[in-house]
Amino acid sequence: MSVPAYELQAVSRTFGVGDAARRALDAVSLTIEAGEVTAITGPSGSGKSTLLAILGALDAGYVGRVSLQGVDLASLDERARARLRAQKIGFVFQSFHLLAHLSVRDNVSVPALFARSAGDPASRAEEVLARVGLPGRSRDRPDALSGGQRQRVAIARALFASPEILLCDEPTGNLDRASSAEIVALLVREARERGRAVVVVTHDPEVSSRADREVSLRDGALVEAA
Amino acid sequence: MTPGALALLVRRELSRSGGALATAGFGILAGTFALAFFVALGLGARAVLLGDVFPLDRVELEPEARPEPGLLALLTGRGKAPPGIAPEAVERLSRHPGVAAAYPKLKFAFPSGAFGGKEIIGRDVGTHEMLADGVAPALVAPDIKGPTPFEDPLARGGAACSVDSDCASSEYCELPSDAARGQCSAPVPVIVSPYLVEIFNKGIAPAHGLPQLGMTLVTRAQGVTFRLQLGVSMMGAAKRGKSRDVKARLVGVSRSALDLGATLPLPVVERWNREYFGPEAATRPSSLLLRTKTAADVASVVQAGAAEGLVARDSRARDVSVLVTSTIALLSLVAGTMLVVGATNIAHTFRMLVSERRREIGLYRALGATPGDIRAWVLALAVAVGVAGGLAGVGLARVAAWLVDLLAATHLPDFPFKPASFFLFPAWLVVGAAAFGVGFAVTGALFAVRRAVKIDPMEALGSG
Ligand SMILES: Nc1ncnc2c1ncn2[C@@H]1O[C@H](COP(=O)(O)OP(=O)(O)O)[C@@H](O)[C@H]1O
Ligand SMILES: [Mg+2]
């Protein structure tokens, strides 16, 4: 078996200091495998987004140990974490975060601005757009698309640099059932066919039921699930 | 981030928020405009005033004016030092380390008049009361454009004579008062100041219906000959010698000439002063023109002159320099205030911009942008606004200067030393003013840059 995508040992995260201190994550230990869809569930405020930010190397203020493909994230400085995000991690958000002033294609190729990518960004964008089932829409503006289509664009953007890890925060939170099902199918396919580690934070039981594994959080701590 | 990517980001931002950025850049434009315009005007004024009117790298020293001697001193003949500067003082001052060259000047120590000009202005004009002096030919040589040298005509010798008709028609007989025989002499070369030419052209000629004297006409081959009357004027006759007429020729225009008078080669004036006043009027220069190595040396040279009992004849150059410099400084302060206001505008706009782009910046960070990339982005945007505002400001200043010059040329009456342009835009000013614009734009944006860099991507992207 290859190195796991993530290994977390006793990871805690506290926001604020003194009386205002609030523990958002509490001694979370966890392994996330490549090629699998891992669902992270739990009530609002239980620490799901906090965990995702740590996995995404966006938040270095934790204690404990997080390694990504065997590399301790704490050993990386700001630049190295940025490079890691550019090369290995794709993000998908609940509210898509598409840039309204750019075409679909330019949205998808935004990662090319911050990382040296081989090849032409425009043709790579067409490639990933075809992969998420949106060929021929590259000249449109995001606001000409439906919610489901927008999330596909966001996924195409996340796939632009062929990352080994996809981190998705409530990717279906703003979508209807049919669109949700399509998006989940897309994410599952990326894990199966490309061997990516897909982490999906979700409230939606439909989504977690399609995952290979479900991790539940309550008040920042893991609740062992089936 | 590659420069290409940075340029793309800046271009996208410019096309997206061009309006707001143009508004923000307007203050920079106005400030840069004012800075470039005022400084160029000051430099132009200084160039005209100090280059043509009051040169700065030279100083003319003369004996301090003494109070009138008392009656007793007059009666006893004591306490009356001979006029002029002692030759030893001339010697000492010309060896001063700040002095590049020393040129003694000698005023006519006797009355004189001048009449002529028929060849170029159609009729003789002249004055019964002429001011004149002599300067070392070396001082004037660079200013002589015509073929006639500025030197003592007798230096080349001449046939013996007793009346003018003994000589060639272009010459005259230089026959000193107490001599039995004279020497044929070419007309004595005379130069006048550009100031006098300007006064004649802009003041006297229009008033008397005379044609203006073109500089080329004045300096052209053979020049203008006229008659000098030595030893007598409206005010009376010389102390000694007989009054006589000599021929003179205008051979050039020089800043070294007397402002309102005629200037001759020094050896000629020495001879005539001896003839009409006495030997002491030939050996003691009435003033000493010192060309300094740099303008900064003037002060120490003036000080050395003071030790010899000499004072600067004219402090106008320094007064003008100080006046122009302080005016430039004052107007630059105004421009600086405008730039500060411009920077405040920029600060405000960029603060808005960054808070509007909060999510976008968070997204960029998630997609691999470093804080340095974000800093580069916002700074580059500020530089773009600053460069655009700065260049537009300098460009507008040049256009405005051109307009002012055009209006001055067509609407202002001629006045002495009216320049073709009132402005001077050296390369350093163009680059410097634009750089000031960029500097203020960037300074204004710095606070927003800090905020942009500090944006926490996790927070900015929200729970979505
Ligand atoms: N940047 C932050 N500053 C302070 N508190 C935070 C911050 N981010 C999250 N929290 C707190 O940590 C807890 C977990 O939040 P979060 O991870 O967003 O929960 P979830 O995504 O499961 O709803 C919440 O109580 C939230 O208020
Ligand atoms: Mg959340």
C-alpha cells in the first residue's frame, strides 16, 4: 500500500486566548487514504471547516502532527505551503467562489497564475471542463450558468493542476438534489479513476452514503462511526 | 508568480475597476502636473535670468564707495587714495583658488560721446555723454563672431600720420593730444551688451521709429563704424589733453560689455586714460571681473575681495538665484500638498478595493498564491496607477507649458530678454516628477497592501 494522503495525530486547534479561547478541534487522530472519498460530517460548529483548512495547509495554527504524503506540514514555511496547495490540493467550496468578471475558461485557469504549469492554460482548461461535463461553455460568464454547472466549473478549477487531493467544503450545500447527485458522482469518479484522495465536508446523508468512509465530529472531537 | 501572470492580473483589475482607479489616480496626476509645471517654469526663469541677464559664475569687484572726503582733506590733498584697484590686489585675487580667470576693467577716466549707425539704421544717432570702459580682449574673444578681432588696432602698427587724410579711407590718424606725429589706425573695435541691444530694439527703436538691430546685423562682417569723441562731453572737458575724434567699429555683442555703454579693448583705454587723466588712471583697474571655477566659489571670492577693500558690484545674480530657488521650493510645496491629497485618495480607493476583493484574495491564496504574490499584485496596481497618473501629469505639464509659451509669443508684448520658452524640461525633471507620482501612489497604497497580505484565506472564504 502506498503512503496515505494524510495522517493526523492528536490535532487540536484553539481560537482566541484566555476566557475567549475556544477549542474548535480536539485531539483529532485520523488517516485519509488516496483513491477514497472520505466524508466529514457533524453538526454546525463542530469543527469540520477548521479541519479542512488544516488539511489544506491554509491554517498552521494547530497543535499535533499533520503529514501530507508523509511530509510534516509544520516543517513547511508559508511559501512551501502555497506551492503545496498549488501542486497537490484542489479546493471546492459551497458557494463556488467563481470570479464573475472572468469567463468560465479564465476561472478554470486561475491556478495557472500562481504555479508554473506545463502547456497552454486555455487548452488545459478545455480539457478539465470536458472532464466535468461542460464542454463548449468556456466563453460564458459564470452567472450564465446554473448552480450545478457553476459547481462543475469550480471542480474543473480544482482539477486544473491535477492535484492528488480534493478538499470540498459542503460542495452540494447550495444545489438541488439532481445536481447534488451529479456532483457527488463526479467526485467519486475522481477518487476511483484517478486515485485522488477526496475529502468532502457535508451535512447531506445522501452524500455521506456515497463515501467510502465517514468521519463524524462533535464539538471538535471525533465520534467513532461505522 | 511570473511577471506575465502579474501583468495579467493587473490588466484584469484595470479593466474591471478602471473608473475607480482613474478617479484615485487623478490626484496623483494633478500633483505631478503641478510639480512638473512649476519646477519647469522655475528652471526656465532661472536659465533666462542667470544665463542671459545675471550670470552666476562670475563676480565683478570694485572699490568700496567711500564717503565724500571732507573739505580739509581736499585742501590738504591728503587722505585721498588714488581711484581704482591696486595692481597687487589684482594679482592676489587672480591667484585665489576659486578663481578660474581674472579680467581687469578700466572705465574711461575722461568724458566722451559717440555718434553713428547710419549704415544700418538709416541715420546717425548718438550721445554726447557716453559711458565706456575697457576689458581684456581675452574675456571677449569667445563672443566675437565677426571677422574683426577685438584688440588694440595699434598693436599691428601703422603708418605715420598727422591728419586722417594721411591714412587709408577706412582708417584714421591716432594722434594723442601731446604728440607731434600719430599713427594710422584701423577703427577701434567696440562691443556692446545684449542688454543694450534689447533696450534699443524693444525701447528706443519703437519710440523713435528706428528699425530693430538684429544680432546678426550687428555682428556681421565689417560691422558698423561710428565716431567717438574723446575728451569732451556735455558735462565738460577732460582734466588734460585736447578733444579729438576717432573712428570706432561695432564688432560684436557680449555679456562682458558695459550694460549701457561701449566697451573697448583694455590697452586702448589705458592709452587714452593716460592721455586724458594721467598714468594712475592707466594702471589701476576700476573693477575686476572674476570668473569663478563654480558658482559655489563666488562666496569665498567675494570674501577675499572684501579683504582688499573691494565689494561685489552687483548682487542681483545671487538675489535672483535665491528668489527663483525659494519660489520653486514654495510652488513645489503646493505640488507636494496636492500629491499628499492624491496619495490619500489612493489610500481610500485601495482600501475599498482590497475589502471588495477579500474573497478573491482568499481564493487566490487557496489556489497557491503566497502573501508575496498578493503584495506584488496590489503594489503593481498602485504602480500602474502612479505611472499612468505621473506620465499624464508630466505630459499635461508639457502641453500647458507649450500653450503658455504660445500665448506669450502671440499675446505678450516684446520685452527685453523675452525668451522663446519660459519652461525647461530636462530629462531628470520628467523622470523625477513621474517617479514622485509613482512614489506617492505606492505610499498611499501601502496600508491597503498590508491589509491584503494579512487576509486569512480561511476566514475570507467563509463557511462556504
Ligand atoms: N477564525 C476563527 N476564529 C474564531 N473562531 C473560529 C474561527 N473559525 C472557526 N471558529 C470557531 O470554531 C468552531 C468550529 O467552526 P467550523 O470549523 O467552521 O465548524 P463547521 O464547519 O463544522 O460548522 C466554531 O465554534 C467557530 O465559531
Ligand atoms: Mg463549515
